[in-house]
Amino acid sequence: MLKCIIIDDEPLARSLMREMLEPLEMVQIVDECANGFEGLKSVQTHQPDLIFLDVQMPKINGFEMLELIENPPSVIFVTAFDEYAVQAFDVNAIDYLLKPIEPSRLEKAIAKVQQGKSNPKQSGDAPHIMLPEQTQRVVVKEQGEIKIIPLDKILFLEAADDYVKVHTKEKYYLKYQTMARFEQQLPAQQFVRIHRSYIVNVSFVNKIELLEKEQYTVLLNNGQNVPVSKSGYAKLKTFLGI
């Protein structure tokens, strides 16, 4: 039997999902949650085999919630919006169900989870989490707490092995994420990759300084310097129109 959690901010949606799941012998509902924060705590407490997860929720959305779970359980997305389907399968979701849900479709999705448990080699690679497109914030986990950082508070990002340092005026936060993925998902009108190891928020650029022949640095308005590669300098010049 699969232990499952329903995570959806709409009480009616949770109720309807419960009604469809309760008659099924292959699942056991261990909890219901109304937002991503509740969902995180519940997953840590109950260690479910499966979560039924909405996408658009207050506080943190479904993708951001998954990003904060070290070993996510199997996920079936349940949402009224079809535009997140590609992103859902990029995080190795078992299925993506559109509301209103057909009971037969739900059973097929659960059967996929059971098959994955029976044949773990066929269940896919470890999830690779994407940031939502044109995200306006970055969510990080620090000492058991969840921090939500608006993009306009980020000075620059710095590669650090398998992590990225997200620098703000106060401090930096470590996030398990690649620079390439950040570059894909951060708004191009605000962030520019100026070096293989640095992405800068151009809103904080004060000036570009020449150190020596074809070697530059960006001076931010808080006094910090960020290295600029030759190709990064060209991109920054184009962006700034100089």
C-alpha cells in the first residue's frame, strides 16, 4: 500500500481527491496540507511514497516545495493549469493530471507509481529541479528554515562546485543548483552572465573597470567587485548599450 499526502490550497479540491482515493485499496492517505510549507513538514514527518501536488499555491508553489525536499517521494501533479506540464516532467513527475480528474486517469497514474516501486531501475533518474520560468524569487533552505529571496535583492550569483552562492547585500546563501540552469530561468532583462562563474544583477552595476589588457571587473554599488571575462564584457557592453 502506498502512503500518500494530498497538498492543495483549495479545500474542495482536497476533499474531491480524498473521495476518489479512499475507495482505492492501493493507497493510504496519511495527511492533507493546504500549502507548500505544511507539505514540507508533512513529508518530513510521514515519509510518504507518493504526494498529490498542486502547482499554484500561496507562500511557495509546488515546484519550489519539491526543490526543498532532499529525497522527494513520487509526485503526481494535480492542477487546473496545463502550462506547467513540461516543467513537471523535468522534475520526473510520475504524471500530470488536469482538474477535473477522471477516476480512471487517476488509477492509471497510481499504477505507474506501483510499477516504479516494483521496478526501481525503470523509475528514472534522480529529480532535477527547475526554477519556474521568469521566477521573481529564489527559495533556499538554511539551517532548517526556508528563505525566500526576491530577485531585486540579489546582487550576483557565484559558482561554488555543485552549489551556487546567491549574494545579497547582507550575506550569501548556498543553493544546490547549476549556473546554467539559473542562467536559463532568470530574466534576461535583469541578469547577465559575465563570467563562467558569475551572473550579475545589472541593476546593481556601478561601473566597469579595466584591470589590465582585456581584463575587467564590475564594481557594484555596494563596493563589491565581480570578475568579468572577455566574452562577458562583450555581453555586458551590448546589454548596457555602450
